[in-house]
Amino acid sequence: MKARVTVMLKAGVLDVQGEAVRHALGSLGFAGVNGVRQGKVIELDLAETDAAAAKTAVDAMCDKLLANAVIESYRVEIL
């Protein structure tokens, strides 16, 4: 079973990388980009066959390692 985790900075947390990308896009002539939020996508290949158990396990992985709960939020998709 596969899982995809999308991790993003929480609203209100300054996204320095996103701002750098926004600025670079403007410099390249892409006008009208008012904001950029940058995150990360993590794909996991799991041995688990039960979707609910896989989601529980991936949530635990996010809480312990994959996301910083203080400044990041995450979304888990079981594929």
C-alpha cells in the first residue's frame, strides 16, 4: 500500500523559500504571482494492507518525524 504525505507550513508562518520563489518568478517576467507557499511531498511504500491501519501508522510517523507540528501541517492520502 502506498501513502502520500503533503507537508506545508501553517498559515501565518513566514515561508522564506516561498517568498524567494515568488521574487524569482517576478524577475523572470511572471507578473501577477502574489504569493507562493512551498512544501514537501513524501511518498511511502508500506507493507500494511489495511487502509485504516496504514493511515494511523502514517499519522504517527508524521507526528514523530515527518512534520514539525509547531509550524507545519500535513495531509495523508492512502493510495
